[in-house]
Amino acid sequence: MSEYFLDPNVLTAPLLEPIRFGFGRGLLAAGEADERVVALCADLVESTRMHLFRDRFPDRFVEVGIAEQNMVTVAAGMAHAGKIPFTSSYAAFSPGRNWEQIKTTAALNRQPVIVIGSHAGINVGYDGATHQMLEDITLMRVMPGMRVIAPADSLEAEKATMALAADPAPSYLRLARDKTPIISTPESPFEIGPAYVLVEGHDVSLIATGTMTYHALVAAELLAGQGVSAEVVHVPTIKPLDEDAILASVGKTGRAITIEEAQTIGGLGGAICELTAGAHPAPVLRLGIQDRYGETGDPAQLLKKFQLTGPQIAEATAEWLQRSPAAHRSPTHTDAE
């Protein structure tokens, strides 16, 4: 089991903070550590928390205005010149509007541009379907050579930002708008690549990313009270996927449920299905946004509307386990575990 050091109050009285706040702190720290770090924003400096960097390093900040395509193109040029550029906007606009420029100027040329997609998922709330970017994981995961990161909380976002600043590959960092529970601690590890087993179990693997990891933990606690042993696997790095950790979990439990605040088609759910189909065929239930657009509403109400709260995940899991026999499990598994 990974030494992830969960916050001891995560299931009783979790602290709340927007994940994007962690990015703001991480970018500032990365800028202080390396003068090559620069920042570009598409007229959303405060919303994306890039103002912390702007105020500290005004000579290394570029406000491009509402011009997302130009923003990432300029960033690619700066990367080619030896800089480490971060670009920020709402995910609906970047990568939603400038996917082609990200591909042709950054990814195709292997330039270390870090694309920050803030306000992703249904937690954008009252801004509605036009601003609730749900397809970004899919869009960025299919881009060759692109890193895709979805941190669970603000502390992990801070660590991920600093890690990406030191990574030579083009990357995408997905951030939520609303306050969400902090599940980790300052001592919790983060590296680009690994998945983390937060709770061990042997009946089913709950494989979650981003904001949904907290709800997977809640679901696992509820399921334990029903006699169901659920293993919780947190996947902050969706690409490159930690195949060994995921296959080890699915090999032990024989069944998996993926949970994401994004489209299940091509997202984390798609990635897990692709992996297990080729390496360890097993039943997989994909929970997330099911081929539809978001809606306007309170973030908590929308989470319930799309059946992504911890209790709803637990209910869906219990029902699914009744009709989905486990696949062949690894020889190390015993029912006594």
C-alpha cells in the first residue's frame, strides 16, 4: 500500500479549498526556484490564480488577452528559446478552443509547454454547460507525448505544478473551480506517473482521479459498513498511466469501477478499459459524465444530479457487484484478505 498519508480528518471534517489555489502557490514556488519559468494568461489572471506569479515576477508574465490560440503559440516559441512556459485559461477555452495549436506548436515539436485548464468539470456550477469542460481529459490524452494530470486537491496541485516545471515534456494540468476536500497532507508524495493505493481491499477496485478521489474514499467507507471491501486507487497521472499499479489492483479484486468528473468516453474510464482489455480482462463500470453536456446549477446539486457523490457511488457499486462476477484473480489473492 502506498504511503500517501491521507488527512486524518478527510472522512469526518475535511478542509476545503479550490484546487486551483494550489496551482497558484506552486507556480509562484516554481518561479522562485527557476528563473526560466514564465507565465502567460488569456485574461483570467485572478480566476486561474496566476496573479501571484504576475505580481512577483511582472517581467516574466505575459497577458495575451482573449486569444488562447495565440497564447499557446507564443508559449511554444518561448519554450524553444529555453523558457518553461505555463499557460492558463478556463479548460473550456484551453484546450477547448486551441487544441490544434497545442498539438502543432507544442506537442508535435516536443516543447515543454504546461497547459493549465482551470474550471474543468461540473463544479463550475452556474456558468453552465458552455463552461463545464468535460471532454478535456479525452482531448489531451489522445495527443502523442502529452502528460495529463488531474490532482485530487489543492496540496497535490501545488506539488504537481512544481513537478511539471521540472519535466521536459508538454503537459496538461486539470483544475477545478469550486472548493473541494483536501484529502492529502504536505508530506503526501507526488510524482508524475504513479497511481496511489489509498485504501486496500479485495472485492472491487475504485479507480478515481481528480475531485472524485475524495468521493471514492467516502464510498469505500460506506461499502465497508455493508461488508464490501473496496480498494481505492487514486490516479492523478492519467497519462502516462501507471499500468503496473492498476493491473495489480484489478488482478487482486477482479473488478473495477472508474470515477471521474468528466466524459467517460475516452477519459479515465476509457484508459482503464483499454488497459485491462489487453492485459487483464475484467468487468469495468465507468462512472462519470455519460455522453451528455452539463447543466446550470449549484455544484453540490450537480454532483448529485450526475450521481457522483460518495453515497451514490457506494449504491451503484453494491448494485453492480451483485450482477458482475469477478474475473480471474491473481494467485496472491485469498478470500481471507
